[in-house]
Amino acid sequence: MSEPIIKIENMNKWFGDFQVLKDINLSVEKNKKIVVCGPSGSGKSTLIRCINRLEEHQKGTIIVDGVELSENTKNIEQVRAEVGMVFQQFNLFPHLSILDNCTLAPIWVKKLPKKDAEELALKQLKQVQIEDQANKFPGQLSGGQQQRCAIARALCMEPKIMLFDEPTSALDPEMIKEVLDAMVNLATAGMTMIVVTHEMGFAKEVADEVIFMDEGMIVEKAETKEFFANPKSDRTKLFLSQIL
Amino acid sequence: MNKLYLSKPNINNLYIYIYTGFFLIFISILDVVFNSFFEINLTTFLPTTLSFTLPLIIGFLGLYLVRIEFTGIKYLDQLNKNINTNNFNALLTLIIIFAIIKTIPPSLSWFILDANISGDSKEACTGTGACWTYIKIWIRRFIYGMYPNAEQWRINLSFIALLALGSVGYFATDKFKKYLTLYYVVIYPFIAFLFIFFFISGGPIFFEFSYGMIAFGLSIIIGFFVPKKIKLWYFLLVPILLYISLKYFFFYEETIDLGKLSGLNWVETGAWGGLSLTFIVSFFCLIFCFPVGMFLALGRRSELLLIRYISIGFIEFWRGVPLITVLFMSSVMFPMFLPEDFFMDKLVRVIIAISLFEAAYVAEVIRGGLQALPRGQYDAAKSLGMGYWKMHIFVILPQALKLVIPGIANTFLALVKDTPLILVVGLLEIVGMLNMAKTNPEWLGFSMEGYVFAAIIFWIICYAMSKYSYNLELKYKTDR
């Protein structure tokens, strides 16, 4: 058993008086793929946003790749550079071309020379099969293409961990497959991934573990086969019967 | 056989309706034209009220008759779609056309037909129209203020040089394109300042201007051979060192010896004026207020309480006071707070005052743009490991500024049109010079011409600016 790359202990978070996350304990080992599911409002998104500190937690500890997340801005930036994130709404930079979207952070955060950054970006865009769109602007692409570009943009930072926050929820059904394919490829390549999604097919195919969350708590955490075959808690059973 | 219904124009007897309709419209316009151009009333035989409204009634009937949908005649369809969709619009169209026709003859006669431009005294103006002679005689004052005639080439030369340097962006090759922002934000204003401060102002300090230019030129030439790593430091330090060494070690003795080369005559800023002063004040205020406003906008949204409250206080203070009091303060009160031997030119004080005043407005405009950006953009930039400044410089500000181009243009236009207010502290830009000229005993009674002239000048400046801002909007439009 190797040392976990993400370690969350007794983490609590409040939005005002409302407690979103209650006593979260989670450790993720390198190269593992975790799928987080649960009803809306259960705190799944908040949980993974805490991992790169887009949200602050108020209690407990989060250690990512040996760095504890705290008020220290330098630490946070270091962690963020190592943790890629893909959002539900893509969040590409509309004023930059696809290629510039991908090279911006490598050039200015990792200080790569422009030429190397572009080479890397084209390689990543080729991985998600949109290298021929490199000079277009995000507004000219379909939703699926934009989301694939967002994946490529995150990969250009050569992260150790990838977080996916409902990457297919804003897409038309026929575009979901192309994004999931890109994610499956990434998983096969051995990336450590935490995916918040409702795509149970994807979970069955790729995930090592599935986490079920409800009301800010981790209700069930099990290996994928076990999770779908014998869910333990009633809440999980109910959720699975509704979604499958 | 198709029946003719006068009350219901239809496509069956298309040409009968069209010919009748356009004949009626033609008659109505002809009536108004005769009325206003030749002062002939074609309908005197009718009662006055009817005679007055007759063209409207006839034209209205005509437009009614030609209002037939889908005729297939391109121009008629366009006419109906755009200005003749219903009775009310038809009426408005007619009234506007008549109003234009009515106003052409008097304005034409005032501007051109009955106007005078020849001669060089008040007596030459014999016509009933405008006396452009007045503008012609005073034009130098309107452009250069009280700047001595013999020295005005300095202003011309500076402005032409600055215009030429400013247009560099159009000719820059791709290799130099990335330096353009730096050039326009830092270097160009600096050169402009050198030109205006040393060249237009003149005096013995003219030599400093030449040292500055030599130092600047030399350091750029040497700069091509400097390794990339120290380039930034090089350009920060070397020009200043060169300048100082030139001034104190190389030319100092010579300049004293060469008494005959005593430089340009000094012209104090109080003598500057007219249009050139309008340009100078507007130019520097625009350049200074923008970055200050930008930092204030960022400061107001900062998470650091101290910075946020300072920004809010600054913005609310400057937005809360009228510009005219700010100008008074800058020229009357401000010097009292300064140490005895410290002197700051009135023009400089005024420029600083206007810049800070407008910066508060610019800040609020930019803040609007910052708030319009979705939170996802901040999240995405942060998740890629960008810190506060990188995030703002590369992701947030480019988008926010693009959004607020119309608002910024608005503020800048207001700024240009606010510059005449500096006459309250005794600086006479173009409107100030007009005010002075109209009270000249030799030229009493021509304020109308003066104000029309100023209005035209301001309109040209402002229209050019708004056109430019519109072009910028199109240029940075990437959402489609």
C-alpha cells in the first residue's frame, strides 16, 4: 500500500450557518480513479473544489501530494499547478484562441518557452482530437469540443491529479460520448482522477472506487463492483434504483 | 376585372395605387419645398389652418396608398418595411422630412450663402449670415492661445512628431507587435511628456530635452545588443544613467560656453491655450486616469480590507465633488499645503486634478466589467495555478476591459468635453479663447460664430473618438 496522494481528515465546511460538508475522511492513492455520485446539493462539487482550494474548508486537514492546504498562498498555487480541474461549464477563456487557452498557464505559471508550450498543447489537443480547431475561438466550437479543449488545457500543466466537476452535465446527449471517451483514454493512461458525475456507465467502466454522498456526508465508499452489486445503505439503494 | 377600392390598397391594381400615391407624396413635398425655399404658398386659396396642414394630409394619403405588402418591388418594400409600417409611422416620417426641408434654407443661408469670409475687419462682414472673417482672423489664437506667433512652429512640430510616433502601431511588423502595449502605455506618454515639457515649454531646459532624446536613442540602439536576461534592468536603468552622465560630464561645460545656443525661449504655461491646450490636457488626463482607475477598480474588489476601504473612500470622495471645485482647490488651496520653495506648475496641477477626478469614474466603469464576468473564469484561472496578478492580467482584465469599451469611451468623451472648465483657473483652451475674443471691443457681437466653430471642433474630436472605440469593439470581438 503506497502513501495516499490526497488525504482528507475530519474536514468540515460551512456556507454561513449551513454545514455543507460534515466530517469528510478520504484518502486517494496514486493512479486510482474515484467516482463521486449523489443527489444534487449533497456537497460533491464542494468536496472536489476544496481539494484545490477553490473553496476554503474551515476544519480538518487536506493534504495534497504532501502539501497541506492552508492560508499560505504559495502552497495553494503550487497545489493548483499540480491539480488539473475540468468544470461543468467548461470555463474556457473566450478572448483567447484554443491554442492560447492551452499555452497560457504553461508559459506564465510553469515558465515553459513559448515553442515548447505550443508543442505540448498541440500534443494534448491531438489526444482529445481537436488539434485542427487550435486557431479557433471557444465561441466557435460545440459544447463537446469545448469540454475536450478544457481537458486538454488542464493536461497541459502536466498535473498529477485531475478533478472533474460534472464534466458532461451541460452537454447535449450526443456530445457526452466524445467527452467520456477522452476521459476513458486519460484513465487508461494511468492518471489519478476524481470524477463527480451521474454517468454510471462511466463509473462501472473506469472507476476503482465509488463514493456515494448525501447531505454533506460520505454515506458509502466501496469498490466499483461491490458498490453496484451490493450497496449497503438504504439511501444508496434508493439512489441507484432511481438512476439506473 | 379587378375592382378599385380607394380605401383598401391591394396588389391587384398595383400600379394605379403606386402612381397615385407617389404623385400625392410628390405634391406634398413640392408644396413644402416651394414654401420654404421660394416663400411661395401654393395653397393660399384655402383657409389658413387647412393650407398649413395640407401637405401633411396629402402626403399621408399618398403613403397610405403605397402601403402594399409583398409587391416584389425592392425599394417600395424597403420603404414600407422601414418608414411606412403604419399610419403613425407614416405621419412621423412626413413630419421629419418636412422639418428637414424647412431647416435647410435658413441654416444654408447662415452658414454659406449670406456669410462673409473675406476681409480682415469687422466692417467686411456685410451679410446677414455668419461672419467667418472673425474666425479667420482669430484662428491662431483659437489654436495656439497666447503662445507667441514666432514660436508656434514648436507646437506644430511637436504635434506632428507625436502623431507620427503614435501611428507606429499601424506599421509595426509581427516581430515588434508584442512590444506595442509597452510602447503605448509607458514609452509613448513619456516621449509626449518630454516633447511638451521641454519643447513646447522651451527655455534653457531645452538642452535637457536634447540630452533626453540622445540618451533615449542611444540606449535603444545599444539595447539591440544586450542579452535578453538583463534587458528589463537595462531599459530601466541605462537611459537614466546616460541622461545624467550626458548632462553632467559631457555637455555641461559646452552648453555654458555656447551661450549663443541658449535654446528655445521659455513660454510659460499661462500663455499656452486654444485647441493645442485642449489636446494637451485631454491627452495626459486620458493617459493617467485609465491606469489609476483600473487599480482603483481592482482595489475596490480586493480582499484586503485596508486597500478596499482606501479605494472606496477615494472613489466616493472624487465622485462626490464637482469638477469645478476640484479645479479651484488644485489652483488655490493646494499650493498652500506645499512647502515654500516647492513649485508645481498650474497646468500640471490641473492635469493631476482632472485625472484623479475622472479616474474615479473610470474605476466604477471598469468595476462594472469585472462584475459582469462569470465566476467560472476566476475559478478556471485559479485552478491552473495562476496567482492574483497573472489571473487579472491575462484572463480577467482583457475580458472586462473589452466589455466596458463603450463605458470607457463615454467617460473619455465626457472628459474631453469637461476640459473647457479649466478656464476657471485661468487656463484658456479653445472655449476660453472664444470667450476672450468675443469680449474684444473690435469684435463684439460674434459669439454665435465662435460657439458654432467650437461646437464643430468638439464634434469632430468626439466623433473620431467614438468611431475609434467602435472599431476597437469590433476588433476584439471574439465571441462569434
